[in-house]
Amino acid sequence: MKEHTNDYQVRDYDVVLDSVFGAPGTPERATAEERAYAFYSGQIIRDVRKGEKVTQSELASRIGTTKSYISKIENGTMTPSVSTFYRIVGALGLRVEIVRPM
């Protein structure tokens, strides 16, 4: 296992990301970005669900799936389909808003 330490050196983190995950546009970088998006989205769902005091089982029941599936989404190991994502959003009383940047 690689040990991570902070040696307090200033770095260009684009270079670090490129060396660890591959350059932008490469399949390796795309895979890393997809994993990061899945993890981040899962964390948002988990935080909202907990904030609403809804269990994984209850959320699963609301959208017609299993607790295990909800857990995998929240842990970022499973990416839900778009329709499932919208069902989760609705079941938690949220909405998705797509806007153009100003």
C-alpha cells in the first residue's frame, strides 16, 4: 500500500492528476471522472436521505428497488439509470434543475 504524506511542497495538481489518472481525454481519466461523479452523486443522495430521516429500506420501497441497490448507489459502486435517479430525487422531495451558466 502506498503511503500518503504531505511534504508541504506546492504542486501543480493538474500534473498530479495527469500522472495518477491519465491526461484529460484518455480512457483512464474518463474512468476516474466517472467514478468520482458516481461517488459524489451517491454522497449527495445519502446526505439528503439522512437529512430527511429516511432509511435506505424506505427509499428503496418508495422507488421499487432494494436496500442493497440504494447502498451501492450511495457508496458510488453503482450508477443508477437516469429514470432511477429521477425516481430517487422525487422520492426525497427534491427536483433537478438544469440551467445555463450566466
